Amino acid sequence: MIPTLQNIYEAAERIQPHAHRTPVMTNESLNERVGARVYLKCENFQKVGAFKFRGACNAVFSLSDEEAKYGVCTHSSGNHAQALALAARMRGIAAHIVMPENAPQVKKDAVAGYGGKITFCEPTLQAREATLRRVVESTGAAFIHPFDNERVIAGQGTASLELLADMPDLDAIIAPVGGGGLLSGTSIAATETKKGIRVLGGEPEMADDAFRSLQARKILPSEHPKTIADGLLTSLSELTFSIIQSRVEQIVTVSEQGIVDSMKFIWERAKIVIEPSAAVAVAVLWEKKVDLSGLKVGVILSGGNVDLGKLPWGK
Amino acid sequence: MIPTLQNIYEAAERIQPHAHRTPVMTNESLNERVGARVYLKCENFQKVGAFKFRGACNAVFSLSDEEAKYGVCTHSSGNHAQALALAARMRGIAAHIVMPENAPQVKKDAVAGYGGKITFCEPTLQAREATLRRVVESTGAAFIHPFDNERVIAGQGTASLELLADMPDLDAIIAPVGGGGLLSGTSIAATETKKGIRVLGGEPEMADDAFRSLQARKILPSEHPKTIADGLLTSLSELTFSIIQSRVEQIVTVSEQGIVDSMKFIWERAKIVIEPSAAVAVAVLWEKKVDLSGLKVGVILSGGNVDLGKLPWGK
């Protein structure tokens, strides 16, 4: 089922005691550089350092006591895993997380730090799904998919509700797209609350399955995606594809250099730490492939979880 | 003359159209790690990325038209230079900046970007002062000392006025100390507006002249200071020493490792970019050499200007 605006309002109310209402930042240097008035929705300041907490929190607290009693589980290479672990801890239930063994150490530590029970798997889709099935069978935990889940999508949409409450006269909103949970929630929240607002997705050229899928009018899976934006490697689901197809103006692909340059610019000028996946949305403005000049543009800075020991610029 | 609380209120009014009112951030992980409730005054988000804009702006806009007509000048290895250049540009006057030739490239670029006219000198006190004298003689510019200036000190004090307006029940405030402008302004603003509040200075062990000066009850200059906190290499002046001696409870010295660790922690957990000099104030809590457990502690995060190509942790 496609979430409604009402579902997003309910999600906002449900997560309000647990999630941060994140600030909206502006930066003159950025505005000058990209030729637009940019409003940065700082989900890097969200609990667990990413918007993912919104969706996970909404999903966990939507479960009935019966559904929740054996805990929750998921597969995730990163932020959704941390988010689900924290939301489960807040509700007092177990979180079983299937993670690829090559996930960044900082993300493994964070999941464990939130009390998540990690089962490692080979870094392939097949291994991940097989491992998840074994975990579900042995624990009875409720599976919370990272994005192919209407409650997760509704939760992600709450970021744009807040952004539009703070900045009602936005002309456009840009969010990064991986599996499409954030972009789906963003597009529903934005287009249902503001007629005519433009919603754009930012995607790495090197993982451009959403761009190609929209062109082809059918889901084309990600094939050998290879990008520094490691949160955006996954492909769309039927659910997110259908939402994005009907509500998103276009997916704009950005180069790896554009991602790194805009990430560094945000760190240097706005003095905030954002992860490459968040920079993908900034890079849409940075590379100017689509004309947004002079407009008021909201950008969802999706997260700030970075391994500071592995930064994509020279010492 | 020692600035009064009234001078700081006037400074706040004078700089209000030009400076940011910076946010106060909190972070649960930090609170847990240091055992106190910490309120981070984010001067890394200030114009030019540092509190220095407050003092420079107050000084520049305090000048009469007659005093201002040949512009302003200063010597500075960094943030004060950028701050003075920007404040001068806002007033429409020239800024002549004497900088050591070995200053970080990112700071040279920023000063030039704000329209400052740079004269490079050898990285010694003698060369700096001689070069400055030549600049003053040839231009007639008004010298705005980075900290030995009552208007600069009054401007720096406005950060604590704002912090205490937002968080009136603070038990203590910590600011880093180099030349002592920030700590002086902080101590006047805090002790004059809140009876009994504790004001502490944070200083690198490797540049501990303020600590030693307070112990000796006389100014002992910095000798071969060598610290990653490159904003804190300077020694106190008579003016800042006298203010700090009468209003600051103690100077707490912190290790280089403590500076780096607390800086990295703030980047990773609070998702904001702070410079090593700002981390010095965090490190006072981090290293727990003074008992502030359970207290509400304000920390002035002095700035966020860092060369991202030269970070103090391994790749």
C-alpha cells in the first residue's frame, strides 16, 4: 500500500517523542556557488546520524505488542541497521541485524553500541536474503525492510513535513535515491502539502538504476554499482518505483567528483559533517545539470555517518 | 580599559545586523562520555567560521568615520584576519592583513576571498610587528589587535551573553585561551550576568603560558609553544591577564591526545566540524582533571576552520 499524507502525519506524531526535529541550515557561500537559495534539512543531526531513524522508529512503534514480542530484524549495510537497533531498544525489544561483513567498522560498532544483535553475511544479495530468512525462522522477529515498507516510507516523509513547515515557500526539494524510501516519502509529503512543488532525486552516475528505471518505465536493477555514496547502492522496489514514477519530476545523476567536491564544500563552509550519500543531493545543485537558478530549494541532507579515517580527499 | 558589561551589551547591539546568532547544540553521547550536561555554543557556525568575527565586527563598526577612512589593519595567523577582512568589507573600508607566510593555505585563501590585502612576513613575532608597523605607516590604517583591544574583547563576550540568554541556569562556562580575548570577554559577560557562575579556561599543555602566568601571578610569555591548536599559540597581554586573573576560576591544561580525541568525537557524534582550538575547551571535560560532574556546562566552540587535507588522525 502506498502511504498517504495522513500516514505521514501519524508517523510524525508517533516518532515525535523519540526523534529530533532537525534544524534547517543555510549557507551564503553555497547559495553563491550554486545560484539558488538552499535550505539544508540536517538529518545528519538526527538520532543515529541519519534520516533512517524516522522510518525505523515509525515501523517499530507501529507494531502491536503481539507483533513486536520477538523483536525486529533487517538487513542493512549501515544507517537503517543502527536506526532499527536504536528504535527497538527504545521500545524494549530485540533487534537482529544482518550486515555484510565488509561494512565500515564505524557502522558495525554503532549497531552493536545500540544493542543490535549482528549476524554477518557475505556481501551479496543472495547471502543477505538467505541469512535473513534463517534469522527470521530462528527468532520469530518481525522483518522491517529498509525501504520496501509503507511505515518506513511514511516515517521518512516526516523530514519534508518539518522542512515545509519551517520553509513553506520552497520551489523544489531534492533528496538522494538508493532504494527510494526517502525519495518516496519526500515526494508524497511535498506534493500532497504543496501544489506545484518540484521533487527531484539525486543519484550517483555510477549507481544510476533509478534514473534508468524512470527512463525505461520499468524497474531496471542496479548492476555492479560502484560509488562513494555507499548508502545508495540498492535498487528500487515495486512500491518505491511506483511512488517515484508518479510524483518525482526527474532523477538527476551526479559524478563521483561532484559528490566529493560538494561534500568537502559543505564540511568546509557549512562546518557540518555529511556523508557522501547526502552530498549526492547537494551535487544536483553543484553540477547544475538541471536549471534551479534563483529558486528556493530544500535539500535533505540524509546523514552524517562517515569513517573519518577514510576520507575521499588527499591528506 | 577593561570592558564593562554595558560595553558587551552595546557590542551585541552593534554586531547584531552583521553576525549570526549561533545555535546551542547538545549531544547525548558527549554528555555520557564526560558525565556532565554540555551546551555547545557553536561559533564554528559564526561568520568566517569563528567567534573572532564578533570582536572584529564590534571594533570595525565602533570606529568613527574619521578613524575608519584609511581602513584597518592587523596581524593574525588566521581567524582574526578573516574576521577583520569581512567586517571591513561590510563597512566598505580596506583591511590590511599581515600574515605569516606559513599560515594554512585555507586561511590565506579565505582572507583573500573576503577582500583582505595580505602582506606576508616571516613567522616570528619580530617580523610580524615590524611588518605591521610598515603597513600602518604606509596606509594610515587603524590597527585592530586580535585580542589586546577592549572593543574586540567586548565583541567576544557577546557569545556568552547569547549562551546565557538561551541557557540561563548554566553552572560553568569553558572557553579556550590563547591571547585571552575570548576568555576575557566570556568571563566578564558570565560573571556580571550570573552570580556564582564558574568560568574556566582550556589551554594546551604544550602552550601553557596562561596556566603558568596565573600560577606565577605575572605574565610569563609562551616559549616555543607547539600544539595542534594553532589558534592558541599567543601569550596573554596585560589587559587580558588582569581580566582573567580576577574573573577566571582556573586554567585547565589538556594534552594533545585529548584535543585530537575530543575533536574527533565531536565530528563523529555531533556531526559538526570544529577546529583543534575549539576542541581544547571540550578536552577540559573530556580529560576530567577538574570535577564538573553532573553540572550544566557551556562550552564555547570557538571555530571550525580546518584544512581538511591535514587532519590529525590516520587515514
